[in-house]
Amino acid sequence: MNPIRLIGLDFDHTLYDGVHSLARVRPWFERLHRQNIKLGLVTGRTFGSLQHLFEADGCPWGDSFPDFAICFESRILNPDGKSIEGCEEWNRRRDADVEDAHNIIERELPAWKRKLEAEGIVCRTTWLDSNYGLYMEFASLKDSSAACEKLGVLADPSHSLRFVRNYSGLSIHAKNRSKGPALATLLEAWKIPQPEALVIGDSFNDLCMMNGDYHYQVATVANADPVIHSAVSKKNGIISDKPCSHGVIDIFERLF
Ligand SMILES: [Mg+2]
């Protein structure tokens, strides 16, 4: 097996269960930092919300963790919130694509919602952010799956959008500005070969970095979507039988 020089961690439902402290993983952050392994987050969240959550749990941000934060699924940042050297061009083009996608979504959304409602699929919340894309929350996984399928067909194929279901949510983003290619860009900037990176994720928005499009090593937690379990099996990665951060710690214990 290749040595691991960088680890990209998804945040929600992988490292964080929404309730419990992040502090239990902190000794591992320090240990991996001492071993010179780059450790960071690859998440749909904003930079500010991550920093806040870690600091509220007594993990000073940027002090041994993280070495990087890929936020909004694809913005490659240092712990100080600035672009990582060598990734400025990616971030610039990514921002332009996200802006285009935002304009399309803003224009199309009312019609999409009407068509979903006509089929009895009611969206509970929509959150449209110019730096991210659209997030829609549905009453159930069944509804988010149906909406994902329906909107994928409704959307104009000339619009470069990507539809990703995540539990009962559905995100709509700029195509090709997702976690998989963002991580590839960071690895190139840091001259780390893909097989020397490990990614740990749990859901559909992680699939693009775990499904074999890239040569990353992969691992996942007990609570992950069956689609992720199957992607990890295919790549002979570790599937922990423990959930969220307990699973992440279990993976670290087995590998390091
Ligand atoms: Mg997740």
C-alpha cells in the first residue's frame, strides 16, 4: 500500500454527528501533524462555520489542524481563509463557474418548484447562496431522490449544473467544481501523488472523490450511505463498523 501523505476529511456525518464534541479526535490531529501528514477538511460548509465549531470545542483553528480546508465543496483555502498557493487559478475559475450556476438557478428555481409541487414533492426549505449554489431540503429521502431525478431531467442540458442528493437534501452546483477535482488540484499544487492521499466521506457529495474517478485511497464510517460503502469496497478501502468520529478514529488506529 502507498504511504499516506495527505488526508481529506468530510465534515458532516463523517467527522461530526451534529451533537458531540470534536475534541475526542484532537489527539489524532496532533499525532498526524507530528508525522508530517497533511490533514484537512473537504466539505460543503462555509469556512466560518467550521472555524467556529472547532474553536467552540476547544480545538484552536490552524494549530496543528487543519492544514487546509476545501469549503463550499470546492474552494481551496489555507486555515487563514486565503487561497492556497498554486490553487489561486482554480479558485478564480471556480468562482466564475459558481456565479454562472447561481444565475441559472435563480432564474429557473420558481419553475422547478412549481413542477415538483405539481407532483406532490414539496420542498421545505431552499437556501440559495451565490458562493455555493442551491440547497433544497425535503420532508424525506424519498422526496429528495424523486426531486433529484426529476430536476436532472427538467434542467437544460446546456447548463453545466450538477445535482447531488445528500440524505433528505438536494444540492445543485456548478458542474466539475466538486470535491474530487478540487482535491486533485490541491495535490498537484503540493506535489503529492493521488495514491498517497486518503479521503474519508459518508454521502453522495463525497462519491466524486471515492468512486474511482481519482486514485485516492478511500475509507468510510458505519453510518455512510450504502452507495459509499459499495464504492469503498470496490477500492478495497476500510469500512469502519463505528459511526462518525468514532469511525474516523477507528480508521486512523488501523492505518497509523
Ligand atoms: Mg457528509
